[in-house]
Amino acid sequence: MVKTIKIKGGDGDSVVMIGESLLNLGRYVPVEKTVIITDKNVWNCYGKDFPPYRVIKIEPGEKGKTLDTVREIYERLLEFEVDRSSFIAGIGGGVVCDIAGFAASTFLRGIRFGFVSTTLLSQVDASVGGKNGVNLDEYKNIVGVFNQPEFVICDLSLLSTLPERELLNGFAEIIKHAAICDTELFVFLEDNHKKALSLDRNVIGKLIYDSVKIKSGIVSRDEKEKGERRKLNFGHTFGHAFEKSMGIPHGEAISAGMIKASRLSVKKGLLKEEEFERLKRLIELFCLPVELPYDLVKVIDAIKKDKKRDNLSLHFVFLSGIGSAVIKEILISELD
């Protein structure tokens, strides 16, 4: 059964379809006018299931998430004589969705687009919420736009082909959603971690639905990240810095980042020690790291390049309890 969640955006609404299939993409796009953007790994795995549309294949991974890649896409779109009645369908994980959304939002000052999300991370986070962008030199997602896709298809059957390490990236973001605003989801994760890791369809379907529900509610209330949406950055100040300075997967970096943020929350008197330990146990149950052998100088340097900082300070997300987060300004010098 397909479950749908609507997201209210300033320039239009978006619908997330959990349980829909890649095979049904043709129901949602104009057949003669659609161009697919995907990466070479996704093409090799699922290309046989793509509708017979024109395809642009990009290099996989963060290294290809650049303005050079976007330029190549623009040139291909010109070759295809794409006009403002055309449609861009991004099929892939978070990097593909970010690039496809950015290219669609900026080519001809904006054409329609939607996603088929192929990874757990993109289904619960990257493809949902209307953030589209690319990296520039050492700055992550520094060039981008807020613009909602018309739809996001979350095909659960695609998850079974993912490597375990890629799946864990998604579970880290699900844990984050529970930690910041859903105690019941947190308990469900504690009670059902084995079924979740084995991709039990009922359990994984609920986790994706609940995560999208949490994020979509926050995005609908604060699309441009002026206030409440900042809570979705829990664990990401340190996490993005770990990811960048150590070259590790997103989920592993965010998990360790959540631990650092939670320790700071205890230090500030916002979070009880037993609640910190509970979050730590849950992260460990999902085979994610709670500590990393990082270089503090490199991490702080990466944080200083964070687009969310404001001179010497930044808005930092603390936990005030399991299922509750608060945003407070903190000096970068207080991070250690």
C-alpha cells in the first residue's frame, strides 16, 4: 500500500509517496518531455527498469557534486532542447537528488522536477524538504536553492540492493528524527532494531513514514530554515566536519556528531546523563560509531567553513531530553 505525505512549500506543494514503485514513474511525468538524471551506479543496477526517456548519467558520490557537473547537465539539456514545459526526474540517492533538483531549479529559471529516491538516507532525509545544492571547493552545499520537488517516490524494494554501510547512513538520520522530536519513534527503534536492520517491510515502512512525517511537518512550518528547521541539523555541526575532514560516510559522521552534541547538552545542564547513555546505546544497536579518532584542529577548521555559522558563533542544536531539542547560539571556541 502506498502512503502519501504532503509538504507545503512557498512555491508549491510536494507529495512523498512511500511504497510507490520506480516502475510507476510514468504515471507522474509528461512522457515526451522528461529527462532522467541519475548516476552510473544506479543506472547499472536499475537502468533496465527506467521508462524510455532520455538519460543523463553523472559520476556517483560527493566528488561529483560540483558546479562542473551542473554545467555538464546544462549542456546536455541544451542538446535535448529542453524547454520550460519539460520535466527533470532525478533517480538516485542524496547526491543525485541534490544535483537534479538544483539543475532543474536553475535551468531556464526553473522547470518542474521530481525524484525517485533509491537509498534509505535520501528517502528519509536528502530528497525530502526542498533543499537542492552542490559543494564548492571545501564548502558543503554552499551553492543551492530552496525548491520543492513535485513528488518523491520512496520505493522500498530498492533498499534490498544497498550495502549495509549505505543502509546505516539512513538509520542515523532516522535516529536523529526520533531524538529531536518523537519519543515514541525512539522507543520503537529500541524495540525493533533487529527487524529494522533486516529490512522487515512493515518496520522499515513505518520508520520511513514516521521520519518523513517529522521532517515534512517541520519543513512546512519553516521551509527556509529561519527557526525550527534548524533542529534537523542535530549532530550535523560536528557530523559534517567529521565527514569532510575524515572522508567517512554521512551516517557514521552524523552518529558521532550526535554524541558530541549530546555530551555538550549534558555539559550545559540541558540533558540528563541517563538520557545521553540511552541515545548512545541506540546508536550502538544500529552498528554506528559513537566515537571517532578525529583531529580537533581539522574539525574546528571545517566547522568554521560551515554555511550556518555567523562570524564566531553558530546556531547549535542541543537535546533537552529524548524527543526534545533546543537551538542556542554558541561560540565556536566552546566546541571541543
